[in-house]
Amino acid sequence: MNRSSLRVIITVLGLITAFVHLVLLNIGMGRIDIPFTLNGLGYLSLVGAFLFNPSVVAGRRRLLSYAFMAFAAVTIVAWVVLGKPYNMLGYFTKADELLLIAALAMNLKNEA
């Protein structure tokens, strides 16, 4: 898969996860949940850094990819440990995050 396709896939997967955490989970709970909101903002920040390559990240693309993968992995582990919400949206989001990790790993391999 070429780099531009991977960038689009990473962007879309990251935005889907951010949307789920920022909007769907907060609306579903009927209130603003701080951990979900912070997680969604984290995904938005990482997607933004991945797309726009600010000066803070310039020259550290590999580190950014590893941080993005670790963030997604920690989110998955937290979902398993906390045990909520075990529903279709939770499973969909975790599948999305696993695909995101795979796409980021493929992107790292293409950059090497």
C-alpha cells in the first residue's frame, strides 16, 4: 500500500475513534465524561500532528507513530480492564483502533 493511502486510512481511523469518544460516548451517557473527552481530544491531537507535521514533530515522525500506536493500545487495554462498555460500539471502536495500529505499523515500515 502506498504512503498516501496509508495516511488517508490513518486519518480516517483516528477521526472515527475521536468522534466516538468525543461525541457518541458523551451523548450516550447523557453527560460529559472527562476520560472519554480527554481520550477523544488525544486522538484529535495525534491525527493533527500526523497530518500537519508541526515543528515540534518535524524530524520525529517515527516517534509520533510509536506514540500514536501506544495511545491506541493503552485505550484498548483500559477498555478491557475497566470492562465498559462491552457493546457493539465498544467492539467496533476497538476494531478501529487495532486497524489504526496496523496502519501505523505499515506506515513505519514504508518509511524505513
